[in-house]
Amino acid sequence: MKEQLQRELESLQPMVELDPASAKGNWLGSVTGNEYRRLEVDYGCGMGEYVIKSAKANPVTLFVGVDCVPYVIADAAQNAIEAGVSNVRFALIEEDDELAQIFDAEEVDMLHINFPTPHARAHDAEKRMTCCTKLIGYREILSSRSVIRMKTDSQPLFDYSLTQIKPAGYRLNWRANEVSRMLPMDPVSEYEAKTKAEGACAYGFEIAPLFDPDPDAVKIYEARSEASPAVEPSPGQSLYDFLPGDLKAMPYIPSDMRKSVENMIEAQERIARNRGGE
Ligand SMILES: C[S@@+](CC[C@H](N)C(=O)[O-])C[C@H]1O[C@@H](n2cnc3c(N)ncnc32)[C@H](O)[C@@H]1O
């Protein structure tokens, strides 16, 4: 990280927790002067809009925004300071870090995953924040009363994520094709506002870790955690497998797939034209 950015993050303490691993197990206690009763984490928090609005609406909850991009954490912390909220903290982690490195067993009451990077390619399936192995990993920081809420503008990511819930041992509490109808008071994140303006819906669900995960999925999770070569990574699923049959009928194409889907539509039209000319 550039020295200037490091200095900026240091100047933003305590809004930025510079050593989040040292706060593990004591996030609620680390913020003095208040009696916080709940801890909610926004994983991939971006510029912090969701946590800042949530914090204003829920003063007895401590919100921790976590992201892997240093300048994003700096901007989010600056925004929180300007908004005058005291029940927010931000933590910078590495892209491959596990949340269990900075949160203790049963420490997190609610985990928000808002508009995660979809990682459409099969090769990147295990980077998705809602893939089965990651969902199994989150169980380490959740209690049986905790929940995970996910929102996305990507229908393929949403449909893929729904397939990951059961093998990871979670119960689906609800799913929605437009979360704002289900939760009208839920804050709109920066990315949600941007994609809504482009005609997207916010698909989403809430899940709870109530069942035993599938033993084969646990084996893969354990092999990943131990970096053991014993279990071969199973071939990941491409999000392109979750596109609808009629691509032209899609009301909105998520930005990471837009170019490829447009090319696929063009190819389909070319084939149809050639067939017509036969
Ligand atoms: C599309 S943005 C969404 C930001 C915000 N949640 C919102 O709804 O406006 C995805 C965010 O996830 C962060 N991110 C992606 N992979 C991550 C990882 N492995 N760990 C932490 N943050 C990650 C990115 O840096 C980015 O800020």
C-alpha cells in the first residue's frame, strides 16, 4: 500500500480499525461510551453508504464495514465521519482473508453481502462471496440466531447463490426479486442506487445457519482452509449457465456480463439470419 494512503488510514482512526484481528472477540467492547447490543457486518462495504444509513437508523447496533480496497475504506471512513455517526467502524482486509480472522465465534448477529462482485467465470467461482465454501466459512462467526442477507442486481448470481444455500447448511428465510418490496426501510447502497437507475432490480435473500452442511462440501471447505492438495477443487460453475434461454427478453444485464451477452445475442441473430437465408 502506498505510504500516503497508509498515513490517511492512520489519520482516520478510530473510525478505521487498523488492526482488525486485535479487535476479534471484542468489537462491541472496543467502542467505548456506548452500550451496543448487536454487531452487524457489511462485507464488501464499498463507500460505506449502506452502513452509514443503517447506523443512523439503529443506534444500539455497531456496524463494521469490511472491504479489501484501501482507498475505498479511507473514503468510507471519511464519509462516516462527515455523517457524524459513532456506531460504525471500518476494517481493511486482504481479498483472500477469512472473516473469521477478524470476528470471533458467534460474534456477528447479521452479515450483509450487498452487491458482491459476481465473478462470472467458472474459474473464479470460489471467489464469489456466496459460494458454498464461503458460506460454510461464515458459520464460524455466526450463532444459530444470526442471519446473512444478500442483495444483487445480477439474476445469474442470485440464482447461482440460491443453489449454494442448502449444501452449506442454511435455511432460506425468504427470497425476493425486489428486496425493497420486502424490506421497504432497508437502506439503498451506492451500488444499488446506480444499478436501479439503469433499470435493475435488487434480488435478495435472508438465510440462517440452522442445519449441518453437506459433508462433501465441508471436506472441500476444510481442504481450502488448510490449503491441502488432497481434495481437488471441484469444477466451478459459470454464471453464464444461469442466464435465461431468451437473452433478448432480459430487462437488464449486469455490467460484468453485458458485453458477452450482447455478443451472444448478436451471434444468435446471425445464426437465425443465416438459417432464414438457407
Ligand atoms: C460492486 S461493489 C459493492 C459495494 C457496496 N456493497 C454497495 O452495495 O454499494 C463490491 C465491493 O466488494 C469489495 N470486495 C470484492 N471482493 C472482496 C473481498 N474478497 N473482500 C472484501 N471486499 C471485497 C470491492 O472492493 C467493492 O467495494
